Amino acid sequence: MSTPIESRQARVIDELRVFIKKVLSDPTIAVKSIDIARKYRSQPDSDELIAREISANTTIRIPEKWSEADRMFLEIIDEVLDDEEALY
């Protein structure tokens, strides 16, 4: 029997597996997502704006109520942009 933490981790892993498969089948998703994030990054509620536009313009669907995997995806995008800014 799995614990609630193990069940949550399994759910996150399953979501991330689906996401990774989508990115590998359509490499433009990563580029589009980063471009969208650049556009909204400095605005109030940027994560919300980014999530909506990614959902509208890619096969990635980020629902209104975010899962842990959705939050992780948005955090990783932010980290990528931080790394990008550090290079310049």
C-alpha cells in the first residue's frame, strides 16, 4: 500500500512523463514556452499569464488549478530565464 506522499509523487511523475513525451514529439514547445515567458516575465501575475498563453499556443495544457507538475514546469522556465540572463 502506498502512502499519500508516494501517491502524490507518482502522480507528479506521470504528469511529467506525459509532458516530456509532448516536448520530444514537438520540439517547438520548449522554444514557444520560453518565448512566451520572456514576454510576460516582468508583469504582475506573470506565471498566470504565461500558463494561459502556453495552453493557448501549444499542446501543453495548464489548467486553472495547477498541479505540482504544472508549478514545477513554470519554475523551471523561470530558472532557464534566470540562467539566460546570467550569461549576459
